[in-house]
Amino acid sequence: MPNSRIKVPEQAKVGEQVEIRALIMHPMENGFNFDSQGTTIPVHIITDFVCAYDGAEVLRVQLQPGLSANPYFSFYLTATRTGPVDFTWTDQDGTITTNSAMLQVA
């Protein structure tokens, strides 16, 4: 399972714009690189990244092989109520990885 780092503010006020950040440790191999023996490294990329806040999708990104290793996402959402911020990404082989953080709204 890829390592990830997510950053969601611990608290926010109703209506406040909060920054959400996610870093996914992933090689994002494009199929054009070679290992030390000269063998082509097969394609190994994340194809989809989705973020949902309190069950509603707020961001969906379709990734392509040209993206560098360890994709980083930063975006804003409006805090409306306390709820989970769920992250899901799908590898090209169908592996689905998730991570989650709670956003407390006062």
C-alpha cells in the first residue's frame, strides 16, 4: 500500500475556506524508464484521485503517465459541518487505497 500524507485543518468555522493537502508516495512509472539491467520498467501509475467531504465528492482528478513521482494535491473547500474528508486513489492495476481525516467545524 502506498504511503500518503494528508493535511486537513483540525478546526474550522462554518463557511471558512480551508486548505486540503495530500501527498501520495508513488513511483508513477511511465513505462519509458529502464532498470540497472536495461529492462524496461513497466507502467505503474495512479489513474484516479478522489476527495469527498462528508460523503459528497469535492474533487476528482484523472492522472496520466506524464505526472511525476509522488503526486501532491492542494485545494480549498468550504467548511459547512463536521465530517470526514475521505481520499481514494486507484492504481492502474485496480488497487484502491484510501485515507481519511476528520474536519471539525465550530
